[in-house]
Amino acid sequence: MQKGMNAICKSLIWGERVSLAVLDTTALVNEAIVRHGLSPVAAAALGRTLTATAYLCSWLKEGTGVLSVTVNGGGAGGKIFAAGDGNLHLRGFVENPHVSLPPRADGKLDVGAFVGRRGTLSVVRDDGSKLPFAGTSELVSGEIAEDFSAYFLTSEQRPTAIALGVKIGTDGKCLGAGGVFLQPLPGAGEEILARTEKKIAEYANISAQIADMGAANLLLGVENAPYTKREILYACHCSRERAAAAVISLGQEDARRLVAERGEIAVHCDYCNTDYRFGAEETEKLFSEKA
């Protein structure tokens, strides 16, 4: 697999009774770290959420499907937001990206405390039909993987075994990130469900396994079956044109007042941490062109 490439590899295994997906999202997490200045525990929480969101997006229609995820656990990091589409363009942010917490007793990052354990995980999905599906489930642990497993079971009626991980180095960069998703297909039976739960336990250190082997090699290690591979990108939907539309929506009077008070109008995108700035001359030009 190309170094530095985010990817999802998917296959049907065990007599085509289980869907297996393995994701390498290392570069995706590093992009989020750079854009948002994430602390290690924030990077782990957002990285796990982005990985699970990428998996959800892999089921969407390319070109039309979109979805968003909100994790609201009441923890020190505040809410976590992630969004993506059927082209596997992902983006996300956390409310408190710079929060640092002491490690857990086992030395690992305390993602549960950062996220919080009392709250909800919500998904809004639109596959282009203009009839969005919204599902919500209670958080189980705040560790993200267990919380998405609960979501799949209660809101999607799809039992899914999930392993997620993000490994952060001493320099703050992500050394390995990704996930494994084992989803028994309808009619798979109790034996397959038990086998799935047993298998997922082998990925307790999934971030290191991704760093060492990559997604494709991990997948082939389960069963040497044909698989598909798709690239995942950190990409935002914002643009200067959309920011200009937001300025126009203020109305000319309010826009002029803001420019007079602040010297400019700044439109901020939380997902990519980009500011679009409009001075007095450009603001007037927007309204003259509209007229």
C-alpha cells in the first residue's frame, strides 16, 4: 500500500457471511492534527471518530450520499463532529482541541474521559433521496469503538464488531491509526456472531498493527479473498464562494456595520479551521454584484 495513503479495504469472508473492512487512517489523523492543533488525546478521540465515519461513508452512494456524526458525551473535550460523503471525503473537529489529560492507569490515552461517558452518538445520513435518516444511541464507554458498536446494533440493527485505534508519538504526530469492522450479514447465525466477537479481540492493538502491516495485509491475514480498496481523503466542502454567500445572507446593513466595527468580516469553517476574510471594498463589491 502506498505510504501515507488513507484507504479502506473491504472483502466478504467466511463463506461470504461476514463483511470485513480494514481502514488505514494514519494520514487522515495527521491532517486533522495539523489543521486543528490537536492534543494527543484529542487526536485519538477525533481520529477514532473519523475512522468510524469513513466506514459509514463507504456504504453511501458515490457522488450523492452524505452523512454527519456527533458524539456528545459531556467530557473535557466537548462535542466531537465528523462528516463525510460517498466519495470518502472526510473532515471533523472537536470543541476543545487543546485539552490534555493524564493517562489512564495502564498508560494509555484517556479517551473515555476526554469524550465523556454520559451522552449520545448521533448519525444523520442522506443517500440523495432528500429523506435523511437520523439515528441516535446512548454512549457505552466514550472509547468510540464500543459506542459505534452500540449504534450499529440499536439504530441500524446490524451487529458489528469494531476495533479502533490511534497511536501518537512523542512529537505529537500520529504513528498509526485505523480500524477493523466485522459485520455479519443477515442470516449469518449465532456461530458466526460468536466467531466475529472472538476475532475482533485480536485487534486490541490495532494502531500498531496498521503501522506495521497496513490495511491490505491485515485484511489478507484474515482470509485470502478478493477485496476492494478505496482512498480516503481529508477534504472540506467550504469555499470562498460559500463564505461570500454567508456574508450576503447577513444583509447589506449588518455587513457594513460589522466591517465598520471590526475592519472586516471573517467567516470561519470549523471543519478545516479556515478563515475567509472580506474587507470593506470586497464586501461592497459582493452586494453590488448581487444587485
